Amino acid sequence: MRSLTVRSVSRQTEHLYHVQMAEIVPEFKHPGQYAIVVDSVTDKEKKAYYAFSSLPGEPVSFLLKDDGAASALCHAQPGYTVELLSVEGAGFQTGDVTGPMLLFSMGSGLGPFRSLIRSVLSSPDQNPDLELELWHGAFTEADLPYRDEIEAWQKQGLRFVGCYDREGLMQNAVQRLQQAAPDLSDATVFWVGSRDFGESLQKTTLALGLRPERFRSNFG
């Protein structure tokens, strides 16, 4: 067990915060992995699970919702510490991806995809023809975190589809996908979100030709 120290906290939306820590965690090797931490100030017996939003090899960060155990970190001052118990998960399995890569997230689920997108875009020579798409669901555009970074990623080739329930087309990500109806026979889909979101997305993507083994998350 070791300490992770808050370096800074930046508010991304009304409820989402980017929490930057000071330490590099060598065990974090793949985008999509997550940390198991305890907060000795609020509840040293309760474990919290936070997906890394940083790249492996740099000081770690998390995108957290101001709710439950995460609230203390969302409002922490520099120097606040939590205890890292372990790094878990295999992360996003991308080694065999050759066709389009579609990422579907909602809320704080954009955090681990930030790690994955930065990893993919930082190594364009590994797969120069890769089509990378991010479909993110939120209530409104104001609820979208990392807006400046998304704009920069778009200039590097990312296709971004904002799916807002309460403005514009008023469609969530699954509804937007159903309307667009792309051929997913050569695609790989990664998703982060609630169980209901995953089940609905899986049903839709399989109906659009996605092979079952190409529907993936960061936890198996």
C-alpha cells in the first residue's frame, strides 16, 4: 500500500472533476486499468474503484463524479492523500484491432477513454489507417468533460459524436447509433457505463453486424 497525493483538481462539468495526482504508478501499464483506493480520512474500511484517465508512465489522474466516496477527492486541496491498495484489470484489449474502433461512454466513463485515445493518437504509425470514433452520452454539451482535449483529438483524426438527451437531437448514444445504422462487421466496440447501457448497446451493435467477440469493456 502506498499514498497517492493530490496535485490539483479541476472542475470539468457541474458534477465531474479531473483529479491530478503527483505520483507515477508503475503497475498501471494499460489504458482501462483501475485503482483500488481507500481514504483514511473519510472511511479507511471502504474501497473505491477509480479508472485511470492518464497515460501509463505519467503521474496518474482520475475523472470522478462528485458523489459518494469520490466527493472527498473532488473537493480536495493539494496535498490530500489516499492509499492505493492495488491496480486491477487487464485494460482495453486493442492488440488485434485493425478495423474501425468505436468507443461508447457516458458520464465519468470518458476518463478511461481519455487514456485510450491519448495512447492511440500518440502512436499513429502503429496503425495509420485506424478509424477512431468516440460516442459520448450526456444530458447537454455543458455536461461534456475534456471539451478542449476533444477538439484537439478531432484535429488528430478522432471522429466525435456527442449524444445529448436534453438538447439537439435529444438522443442518447444507442439511439444515435440506431439512427446512423453503420455496418459494424469490421469494427471493434469498447464501452464504459452502466449495465443497462452496456446491454442495450450490445444488442444494437450485434444487430448492426458486430461480431460478439468484438464487443469489449475494460473489465473483461
